[in-house]
Amino acid sequence: MSEPAVSPPATDVLRAVEDRVLWLSSAIINHANRVRPNPSGLKVGGHQASSASMVSIMTALWFNHLRPADRVSVKPHASPVLHAINHLLGELDASYLPRLREFGGLQSYPSRTKDPDPADYSTGSVGIGATAPIWGAISRRYVDTKFGGAGTGRQYSLVGDAELDEGAVWEAVLDPGVAELGEIVWIVDLNRQSLDRVVPNIAADKLQGMFAAAGWQVIVLKYGRLLEELFTRPGGAQLRQRIDAMTNPEYQRLLRCDAAELRRRLPGDSPAIGALLDDLDDTTLTDAIANLGGHDLAALDQAFAAIDDTRPTVVFAYTVKGHGLATKGHPQNHSALLTDAQMRELAERLGADLDDPWRAFADGSPEQELCRATAKRLRRREIPATTPPPVPSDFGRTPTGTATTQAALGRALLDLTREAPDTARRVVTVSPDVSSTTNLGGWVNKVGVWSVQERPDWFADDSETILHWRERPTGQHIELGIAETNLVGLLGELGATWSRWGQPLLPIGVLYDPFVERALEPWSYGIYAGGQSILIGTPSGVTLAPEGGAHQSIKTPSIGLEQPGCLTYEPAFAIDAEWTLLAAMAQLGKPGGSSAYLRLSTRPVDQTLADVPADPAARERRRRQVVAGAYPLRRPDGAAVTIAVMGALVPEALDAAARLDQIGVPADVVCVTSPDLLHRAVRARQGHERADTWILDAAFPADRAAPLVTVLDGHPHTLAFLATINRVRTTALGVTGFGQSGSLEDVYRHHGLDSDSIVRAALDVTG
């Protein structure tokens, strides 16, 4: 059980602060919509009702229970409450309060990287921000066991009840490892409304049972002290039963009733309830019907003090959407704005001034002293940043024979442990139960599996066991269940440790490439929130021929190209995979760094086709080109056509070029390793952004401009832009339909990726 962070403030002082938080959060939204000039006429937005339901919860938490090491993810639509609290604590200047959703002002939803207001977690993607503190807790523990200094502290999620509809929530809650995280606390704002309506059957009992079944402590905070006291009176038991049995819409309708209407509706057919209500004055009656636990500061304090830190906790706090506002409980209050008259009535009731909305508490007042003491208590110590260790650019080895880019991943990680052990120590790999099938087995055997506590490996003495599952706090691989959203959620938080605790990690997540699309939203969220990591999709494309359409990725190459904050590579050879992986790792764990996405393949390819230069200077030139996005693989005299190829289809492109040469149509072959970097270079040449452009001249020199055939195991539009470099005729080969099972030759022929198709395309484009 926990204790309040300090001696509890006087109730009347805390209520005064609560009132000011309600006023400020409402006024911030009002100013953005009704006061600030809006020449475009577009809706600005904001959520006064959704904020109001969280005011009591957040006031009790911040001003009585939070500690400096704690971190909080605030539900998206309550961002004005966070801004109001941080302003009262001196963390947000008053000049920002009129600037909600203004360019350069306060973001619509809390953002670690874009908001002038400090936020522990970015939210906005419903359900994703709620689960982020789970992965933050694992990341903190990982840093603390490996390097120390990450401390302790709870990880709070303030969750709207409608967020519990999101599948990502339950994928996280049900992961077996989460039950060990006692620092996780979710507080569910159970206001029983969604965007459009009162939810008829919120099924609170079912939700509570699901959390309990997952090993969580469940605290239900349903009624406030006024209602609880009424329940002890004659007729009180019937009143409780009557309210408990109501549907959500019926209860919400009572919130809109005056005292006379309540006396008519509330008793139902119970004379005992009617007699109880006859003893209440009108004010007490209307206050009582809205007296839910999520708005009772004393009840909230008691609930927070009862949190058991040995397991995750969820607090179901019953609230009223729009509590304290004229719109309270209305089914369509989600985006409703108070009128000017309603704002003036609210200001008068809360002791504020609509004409001077940001007025501070009086100097020396108990409220100001509480804010000052809270700010002092919550101030975090400055954490010195650790510079990531240098990442080698080349191990100096030239692969021979046949190999896959997927296998090159495992080999590169093992080489790193030998060539740069300090760097390798900061690598942490994550996968959703696919370690062995993505060639991480050797790495896992080498470094072990990370676990909060050491567990026995019961198969250590089994001679037929190839993958050794040694779980211990010193391990560097984290295995989750088969849930890609969990993997990328953890990946994003592991990639943010450099900015949270000053300890940079080099996180690498591996999953089957077709499921990158399933993981896309939380992956993008992690990048937006400042997480720097490497996501590796393997195996990929229709090259995974026997597996069939559901396991063949088509759109992922263009996803990598289009994702902000991320470099993307698709290497063709093992040496290319090594070089691009190392280059991507060098971008992690520092200000201005970047995430990366590598698309790998299980197709064995003859490594001599890479024709890696033996001369050290020429080798380094090749490496720089690989890392920059493309390199020439074949350049005959007088080329009549250029074949730009990516990834596993290089053998077909080279075969097609040899055949074209035999019929008098010499062909350049350019191996594209990053359509992303080439596209940036094209845009930079056009003046749209800043990027190096030298690679365009190296890979596609103007004096060799020729009709262009692009080919990749993915959607053809990914490389179609290459024709704009020299403004040449072009044709684009790729995959535009769902795949099917078959041999590699049959599948390539079906999609028009085989050598015959490339030869025909080259002849067509050259005329």
C-alpha cells in the first residue's frame, strides 16, 4: 500500500485548486474557439466536457500523490487539464494558455516532442498512449538493471472508458509479463459516454473481471461520500439498488433534471426511496445524484492510498462527463462549447473572471502555497546525457557463397559483440515469439533473455535444444507474445530511454514483414513520441512464395518511404544488410537521431553477384553509396536502358541484363538500397527539403540517362519516381495484387517479376 506523497492539503484549499483547474481548462478551450480570431472559419475544437470529467482525478493525483519519479500518460481529450495544472505549478507560462491548437502553441493532445508544455507521454492515438506507460515501465527496469540510475516510480495511465474498446489495450494487459509490473496504475475515467452517445451497456463488471483475470488489482470508486451516507439511511439500500440497476442512459438523464423532476423520476415504484428524498432539500438532492467517486477528493485519496505496488492496478473511477459544467451528462456534450453566458455563470460560481481568465491565485494565499509546494515536490533532478558509443561502419568481412539478408542480421549482431563490445552492450532486441525464425537464435544464445528475475532453463541439459532460453536480468533480448502492437510499443519506449534517463539504447525489433502494417500505428506513435529504434521486417514480399498471400507483403516498401522520422533500407546482399544496419544503429539514442526500417529476405542469393571491390578505398566508396541509397552494379559501354532493382530481385535483374546484352541492348543495373533516401535527394534537388544529393549523380549520372525499368518485390510506385531524376521514359514492375502459394519461379512469373518480364519491359521502354 502507498501513502500520499506529502501531508494531505486542507480539503477546502484542494477544492479551490480543483475549481481553478476546471476553470482554466474550460477557459483555454473557450478562448481558442470564441475569443481568438479565426479567419478561416474552420472548427478549432477542444473538449470541455471530457476535460471536466478528469479534473477531480488529476487534482487529487498531482497535488497529493505524485512523486518526482512518477510519470503520467494523460488521456488525449484532457490535455487542457494538464496545461492548467502545469501552469499553476509554474511549468507553463500564461502566454501559452490562449494558444491551444494555434500554430506554435499548445498541441491538440499532449506531445513529448512538439508541446511547449512538458508531457511525460504523447497521446492522441486512442489506446496507444494508454499502453505506453507499460512499455515505459519495462524500459525503465531494463535501463536500471543494465546501467543503474533509472530509479523507481509509478507509471500512470489516465484512460477514457471508451479507450477500452481498443484491441491494443487488451493485447498489452494480457501479456504475461505485465502482471509483474507493480508500478503500473491505470485510472479509468468511467463517464459512460463516447463521442456520439451514452453507451447503453458499458459492462463495467465485465471489464473489472478481465483486469482481475489478468492479475491486476481492481479498485472500484463508484459513489462519493454524500451518496454513501444516504445509502445508510432508511430507504438507502433501495436507493443504491435502484441506481445500480439503471441503464447508463437512464442515469445520465437524471443528471439533467432539476430537483422536482428527480423527485418524480428517481423513486420508481419504491415508496421507501420517495420517503428518503422527501427528507432532502433540493440542493442536496441534485448534488447527490451526481455524487460519484471520481469527483470526491476524499474518496480518490483513499483509493490512491490503497494501491498495491506488488502488481498492476486499475482504478475504475465513476465520473460525469462535463462535471461542473452546464453541459454535464448531455449525450452530445463531447465537443460542445459553453456559451458566453454559461462561461460567465461558471466564472462567477468558481471565483474566476471571464474578462481576466488567467488571473493567478493571490500572493501568499493557501492555494498559491499549495501550488508552490507541489511544484517543489515534483521537480525532477537534471539527468546527464550519456553519449552513445561509436558504431563501427564496416566489419571488413566479405561474404561468399550463398546467403540471405535475414541471416546477415544475426551474423552482424554477433560480429558486433566481438568488434565493439561496448556498443553491443547497448543493443536490445525484441520480437513477438519469432526469434528463431528470424535468425536471432545465435544472438539470443550469446546474450540471453532479459527478465526481471532469473528463471531456470529446464532444457539446458537437453542435447537436442538449439535455442537456449536463459532468462536473467543481464539478458539483452525481450520476447513478447504474438502481438505486434506490443512489440513496437516496447520498441518505441526502449528507444526513448536516452531522453528519459540519459541512457541510450540501440533497440532492434524483428517481426514478419507482412505484419508491419498491423503494427504501423503504434510504430508511428513511438517515432512521433521521440523513440529511436530499428524495426526489421523479415521475411518479406512474394519471395516468401510457399507461404501464400496472407504472408506476402506488398505495401511495406512504400510505408517505409512515407513514414516521418524514419530511414528505410531494403538491402540485396549480406554485406549491404550489414552496412545499412550499422548505419541505422549510428543514428540512435541522441538528439536529432532517427529510427529505421529494414526489409529483409529469406531468399538465398549468390554473394559474388555483389562484386564487392577488393581495394579498401573502392570498398569504402561502395559502402557510402549503399548507405546513401543506391549503387551501380553493372555498367556496360553505351547502355540503352537502366534497370533499377531492389532487394531479392537482383538476380533476376542481372540475368535480364545479361540476356539484353546478348541481343544488342546493353543495360545498366543499379541496386537501390533505400528508395527513401533517394526520394529525399530528389526533393532536395527540387528545393523542397534539405538532404544530400550526390548519390543521384553517383547512381544515375546524367551522361548515362536512358529509359528506365524499375523492379522490386513490392508495390511498383515505390520506385516509379526514379524516372524524374533524368526525366526518362519508364516502366515500373512490382506487385499490385494479393499473392498465392507456389514455387518462387511460378510466383515471380505470375506477378511479372521474372527475368522474362524484365527483358520484355526493357524492350518495350526502349522501343
